[in-house]
Amino acid sequence: MDPLEEAIVISFDESGNIDSGLKAQAVAYCQQIKETPTICRICIEKLRFCKLVQVQFWCLQTLHEVIRVKYSLMGLDEKDYVRSSVLSIACSDDKNVGVLEGPAFIKNKLAQVFVTLIYFEYPVIWSSVFVDFLPHLSKGAAVIDMFCRVLNSLDDELISLDYPRSPEEVAVAGRVKDAMRQQCVAQIVRAWYDIVTLYRNSDPELSSGVLDTMRRYISWIDIGLVANDAFVPLLFDLVLLDGLSEQLRCSAAGCISAVVLKRMDPQSKLSLLESLQISRVFSLITYGDSELVPGVAALLTDYATEVLECLKRVNSEEAKRESTKLLDEVLPSVFYVVQNCEVHSGFNVVQLLSSYMATMKGISTLKDKELHHVGQILEVIRTQIRYDPAYRENLDSLDKIGIEEEDRMAESRKDLLVLLRSVGRVAPNLTLLFIRNSLASAVSSSSDRNVEEVEAALSLFYALGESQNEESMKSGSGLLSELVPTLLSTRFPCHSHRLVALVYLDTITRYMKFVQENPQYIPMVLAAFLDERGIRHPNVNVSRRASYLFMRVVKLLKANLVPFIETILQYLYQGLQDAVARFTNTGYTSKELSASEDGSHIFEAIGLLIGMEDVPLEKQSEYLSSLLTPLCQQVGSLLSTPTDSMDESSAKFAIIQQIIMAINALSKGFSERLVTASRPAIGQMFKKTLDILLQVLIVYPKVEPLRNKVLSFIHRMVDTLGASVFPYLPKAFEQLLTESEPEEMVRFLVLLNQLICKFSTLVQEIVEEVFPVIAGRIFGMIPTDAILSGPGTNTEEFRELQELQKSFYTFLHVITMHGLSSIFLSPKSRGYLDRLMQLLLYTSCNHRDILVRKACVQIFTRLIKDWCTGPNEEKVPGFQRFVIEAFATNCCLQSVLDKSFEFRDANTLLLFGEIVSAQKVMYEKFGDDFLVYFVSRGFPAAHCPQDLAEQYCQKLQGCDIKALKSFYQSLIENLRLQQNGSLVFR
């Protein structure tokens, strides 16, 4: 090896045996050689005589880079030398050159170099490139293979629309294709024909490669060159002849598909499709595991798609009849392919069938043939949505494999179920009949297929509900009135499987509108949800889902349940204690809970039922006590029992959480009017429960999940017990305020906001008592003169502080807007007043959240109304002066003048409206004291002309707030222009 060859070999070495310093030297040396003026000659000489693959690749790669980057800088002689040399190497003129004997990646790199020359030189400079190459094909397989690689690379690098192209590349591609059409395409196609004919038996792999290349070019060459009496018989002969290489047969099928997909006017396309006599290949799809099947399947799908397009686009009745005839011929084979063959064209088939159903929408009455096709489409859908029995156990236990399979099927079903809805709209009775038969077949199917058959049939019935309008759901029109009762009464042998149980419950729920109109089926619905098919199902995920769905059913049927209430509650009560015991079981609570289906919904459903006033008080008390008493006793026992380990503590906490969630859900069925006015005894039971659950905060003051659940229950009791909850709040607040973490404080503020919004001034004493504690804690956490944003604040701790700050502003806004601003002036809170005002002032001027600023301006406006009765009459000494000198000047003028105040933003306009309203209120309360300071001091500081200041006074003193807002915006915009030195006053 000479030094360059040695350096190339070292630079490509990946064994790890080469010293890194030596390798770096080798790479640097190779790079140095690349920069020499004669690099093209060096590379070509190496290609002529060096057999090392690394050297060949480096030389070809370097040639490609030089031509691509420096072509315009190359001299004519150098271009001519490179051109002739590359052609010579590709055509194997020099027997010393071994490139065509090398591995595929070397030949592909040579093809890439060749195509780069075509890019720059064809047809203007090197117009004969293809004509020069064609005579060399007689040299044999190596040159033919190289020619195919050049054409493939030309398609990949320039012509194919499968890749994004720049405008320049698109223009070059057009130029190349136009020149090839005029000059050499016919000769190339003839060469393809001769090669395939000659080598079909002796070298089927070479013939296959030629056909694969031809397939790429059919879309843009003259279709008559291929779709003729010579080539079409050859292609079909190759596809149909048993004993030939399957690879060659698949390639021939691919070429026929390319012919089928050729863009043409619909009448010409129809003639072409008819001439192909595609029925010749129908029998090939029964070859089982043959590699030929996917290719033929794709061909039939493409053919059917194109025939359908012709049917849509042709105008004459004769053409439509011919299209329909061809479609009727090919569709049975397409259906067979989808149901029996492992092919990757499923999505295209769904698109085809969806398109076919779209054409059926315009037909008032379907013919027998069309009804048969629709029935086959339904069969295809059922086949495709059926799970593979191999995953049965995985889907029942829902392990990792089961989750992946369920996700895959959910994605696969999307388009299929859309297709089902289309079928349901076009042929509703046929669809319902198909689903009825599917259910009947699934029930009677063998055990080894039962799960998947039943699940698929139920899924079809469930999906069909989306295409049913509300009226048909209610009336049960057609077979629906038969199907729903059948569903409710059927006991599937495989109901223990998770998939079947879930889709069964979902399907029942979907058709509840029918049950609502036919209440005689209510007992059957209740049985389905409350026996082993639902809440008592052995699979905990099914049980939770049943709990959630049953709650939805009770909400919908509530009015219909009144005549059956006693019977239903007795029926429910039979399994109620089991439900309570199971729901609070350690094994149950240790499972990961779903946000919307945690199992507590059975208690909400029961609460909705026993919370109705139609239930007699004695029965209502009995049912409620039978639930609350054991749950509260269990909480008391857990609170008084010590634990020895972390695991025991975790299990205990989980059970207490579940119990609180259950009671919380149960209480949702009881209205405030019922528990406080008409039946206070019921309210007393919830008060006792609240008293017990508040003990959780005392025993476990720092267990955050428990605190959150108790807090949630207090929220519920505020809505349920109304003002009678007040005596319990001090005890609750004392415990909830033991923690000072920002997240805890945010939750507490939300509770206070609920109380204030619901009870307004009735909670003044309660809020007045806790406000100084809250203010002290919050002022200890957040600054009063800084905004919690910017660099370094993207941490969880800062996000919690930001949320606390925002919640505090909301809390202050709620207090102020509900007539409780005197809380700020109480003896215990007065010490925080100055810091509070400074915080509100700074925020109203500077906060990045415009809506927060708006809230602060509204707070100031309300405080002015509450604390200032007139000029020099104020409840808070110095407040008037603070508002005029600080708030008015900084917020109402200076902050609005800032360029960040964007009038084009909708929220900013809302803030601006509040600022203008605040000025109006200040004038009404302070009179000339406000005007004198704001106009005589604030405006001059902003360089406002005197005449505009006078106009402002006039607008402010008028009654039209809209005119004031419009003028003030114009004034601010003019002052901004003046600051930029480009003012023209309007």
C-alpha cells in the first residue's frame, strides 16, 4: 500500500486496535489529499488499480463531494476526464477495475457519482449519457445491474416525489425527464424487455431487479411503451408461471400495479383496466404463505381503488356499468385478501372500502350485489377488529404485552369503526342483522375462540351506537328493540375475561337511552352492573369500571327509578356490605387508582339513590347509617391502632383514603335543602362523620394524601351542610394551618374562597380570625416588591411559590368583591395592611399575567368604594393619599405608558378598561383632589400638552365611560409617540 491507501485503511478502522493519535494523523492526511488540485485523477487512478474496498469507497465518496461542491470550478479537460472515466468504470471497459465486482454499497456509491454528473450535465453537456451506456448492456449481468443502480439512484436523488425537493431540484428533474422522454426512454424500455426475456430463467434475480427499476419509471413515461401487446403478456406470464422465482413474480406484479396506478383520464384508464383482464391473478391469493401473496394483494387493492375512481369520474352510463362490472369482479378477492392473508396493505384496503361506502350513500335502494358487498365489508371489519387468541392471557391480566396489544388494536380499530358507522348509515337494517348474528354466533362458538368472538361482536354493537340518532336510540327502531334486551339477558360463557366484561358494560351504558324509554328493563340493567358481571367481577379493573358506569346509569335513569326505588335499594343492599368491605380492602387499595375510575363511584350511585326525597326518612336513615357507621368505625379503629412498620402505615393510610373517598362520593347524592331543612336528622349523620374524619388531621397532621382527602371532604360538606358546617371549621382550620408549605396553603385558600363565594358576609368572623395567620405565612414566603418569574425560577419550588402568589391574589379579590374588605382593617390584620397595599400596587403595575394585574386594579377600585365615602372622608387614614399619589400615578398612567402595555391584546384591553373605571371612581370619591394631583403632577411628568390635559378633565367629568376610555387610549398612544420623537397629535 502507498501512504494514501494506508491512511485510508487506518482512518476507516473500527477495531479499536489503532492508536488514536495515528488514526487522527491518517484522517488529517486524507483530508489534505482531498484539497489537492488533482484529486479527481488520484481517485480515478486508485479505482482502476486498487482492490481495497475502503480505498474504493473513499475515492468514490471524494469524487461525489468534489463534483457536487466544486463542479463549477472544474476545468473542461477535468470534467471530460471524470465523465469518460466514470462511464468507463460503470460499463466495465477497463478489465483492471474491480468496482463492479465489489459489494453493493460500492456500486451504489458509484451510481450516486454517476447521477451527480447527470444532474449537472444532462442533457446540455452530456446529452448522450444514456445512449452511450445502453450498448454496454450486452456485456452481461454486472453492467446491467450497474445500469439499474444508476436509474434507481437517479429516481432516489432527483426524480421521485416521495422525498422533499428544492425548487431547483424540481426544475432539474423536469429537464431530465423531458430529455429522456424525447431521446432514450423507448430504447431503455426495449432494453428492459430484452433483458427480462433473456434472463428470466437463467438469472431471475437480475430480471427482478430490472423490473423493480422499471416500476419506478412507469408513472412518468409514455404508458404505451409498457401497456402493450408485448410487455403486458410478459408481465402476466411472469406472475402466473408457477415454478419461477417468487421474487421475480412479485416484481412483475409490482410493475402491473404501477401500470394500474398510472394517472390518466377516467375513460382511458377504464379501457386500460379492462384490457388487463385482472381476473387471471385472482387464484394466486390462495397460495398461503407464499411471498407472492402480498404483491398480488397490493395489486388487487390498487386495481379495485382505480376502478372505483373511474366509477366516480366517468360520465356515460355505459362506462359506469363497465366500472361496476369490474368492481364486482375484483371485490370478492379483496375481501378474501383482508380476511385470510397476512399483508401490509390493510390501511389501503380500509380506505378503499370507505370510498366504496361513500359511493353507496347516493343510492336510494341497494341491489342484491351491492348488499352482498356491504355484508362482506361487515365481515372484514369483524375479522380485523378481532384480537389474536395468542394474547388472551396477556389481555386478561393486562401485563406489558397485553397493554401493547390493546394499544395496537385501539389504533388499528379507529378507521375500521369509522367504516362501520358508514355502513350503518347506508344499510342500517343489514348492519343490525349482522351484529345480531355475530352475537348469536359468538355465544355458541367454541371455547378456544369464544373470548375474541364475543369481544369483537360486542365492540361492533358498541361502535354502532355512534351512528344511531337519539330518536332511534330511544325508540329502539328496527332490530335495536330486539338487540338491547338480548344483550341484557345474555350470559356469555367468557364473561370472566377482562376484555369481554369491559365492553359488555360499556355497550349497555351506551344504549341507556333505550332503557330510559323502556323502564321494564331496569331490573336487568341493575343485575348486570351489580352481580359478577359488574361490581362483583373478580377483576378489580372491571369492578372499578362497573362502579363508574353504574353511577352514570343512575344519573341518567334517576327519574325512572322512582317507581322501583324500594325494590332497587333492597337489591342494592344485598351486596352493599360486600362492596364496602371490598372497597376498603388493603389488596384493593394497593392497586394503582385511575383518576376517573377509582371505585368510589358505586358509593356516589348509592348516594344518588338513597338521597332522593322519595325515599322515606326511616329507610333513608337506615340505609345511610348502614354505610356510614361501619366506615366511620373502621376509621376510628385505624386511628387508634398503632403500626409497627412503614408497610403497615402505608396500607393503613391507603384504607383511610379509600374510606374518605367513599363517604365523599356518597354525600354527593344529598342536597343541602334535604339535610338542613326537610330532614335535619340526615344532616346530623354527616356532621358526626365530619367530626370523626377531622380526627385524621389530628392523628396524622403531616400525611399529605390524608390531609388532601379530608380537605376534599370539607369542601363537600360546605356544599352539603351549608351554614351548619361553621362550628366544625375552626377545628379544621387549626389543623390545616399547621403546615406552611406553599402547596398546602394554596389548597387552604381554595377552601376559603369556596366559603366566601357561598356565604359572603356570613363567614366574616371565621375569615377575620384566620386572615392574619395566612397573611403572615404568605408574606414570609413571597416578596412584596418582586415578580416570581425570569431566569433561575424554572424549578418546582418556584412554581409552587408562583401558584401560591396567584392564589393569594385570587383570595384577596374574592374577599374584596364579597363585601369583606373590613377584614383587612381588623386589629389583628391591620399590621399587614401596608405590606398588602404595596404588594397590590406593585402587582397592578408590573405583573406579567395581565389578568392578575386586572384583578389587583379591581381590588383597588372596590377598596376605594368601601373605604372612601367622599373627599377627605376615609375609614383608613392616608389611604386616599396613597391611592392618588401611588396607585393613580404608577398604575393608571406610568404602567400604561410602558411599551409592554399592548393595546392589540384582548386581555390588556380588559385591564385598560378597569384602569379607566378606577379613574372614574377616584374622581367620584375624591373630586378635585384627584384631578389636581393627577393632571397637574402626573400629566406634566409624562410631557402631556395642556390642551389634552383639559380635554381629559372634561371627559372624566362627563357621564360617558366609553368616550373616556377611547380618549384616554388615544392620549396614551400620542404620549408614547412623543417619547419616540415622532408625535403628531390627533
